[in-house]
Amino acid sequence: MRLLALALALICAAAHADDVLNGAVVRVADGDTLTLAVDGGELVRVRLTEIDAPERGQPYNQVARRSLVELCLKQPARVESASQDKYGRTLGRVFCDGVDANAEQVRRGLAWAFTKYLTDARIAELESQARGAGVGLWRDPSPWAPWEFRSDKAKGRGNE
């Protein structure tokens, strides 16, 4: 019985260990996607969960990207992974040099709380504060949410 309990504990510990990735950020694609070089040199593409930053072609796309570069590029990072998306990216909460990059992007007004996938109410509160303070993309009286931009683009509406 003790052996079975020990075996189960080891299996659970191994499964949990896979939920955290440690490495250094070597590339930032946009305001919510980066590449992590993990121990052993493997490159892992990571999509920051619970937030959605402006897409290429949207206002504030480059500002959001530069913000994530400032926060994370060449920094030690820990990713608390949730799963993978349909594009094979690891989905997770990213901490760069101890800073919660997901929350910081929203606090700076450079990403929306992605309410469709939100599990941390603090992210929504940070968006509300940024919106109220008129920081980042909230300076625009009617910013275009990335999920609406993607939907319109898929329908061929473009930037109307």
C-alpha cells in the first residue's frame, strides 16, 4: 500500500512539473505571444492566457509588442502552463523576472481581459482600472477588440 501511495505521489509530482516551464524569453512575436528557450535548448511558443492584445494591423499592436519586449525579452521566465491551443502554442501565465506579464500588459492598457477564457478576476479589474484611467489603447474612445478584428477580417470586412 505504501509503495502504491509513493508511486501515485511521484506520478502526480511529475505531471505537475510539466505544468511549469522555466527558461529565457528569446523572441516576442506580438503583445501576447513569445518564444521561450527552456532548459535543454528546446524552443516553446507561448500564448499568454486570459489576455488578448491588438493584432497586426490594429492600432497599438506595435506598442503592445514593445511593452512585452521590455518586460520579457532576454529575461528569465516561468510559464505556468494551462494547455495547448489549436496552433500548438503552450497557453500559460508568464512571469518574466518575477513580473506577471499577462497582468502587466492589461494594467498598461495594452491588452484586453479575454473574458471568454478568464479565470482570474484580477485581470478584469486591471482592465477596468486601465480603461478608467485612459491608459494605452483606452485613450481611443472606441478601441477595436482583437476578437472582433479577427472575426471581421475572416468575414472580409477589413479595417472599416
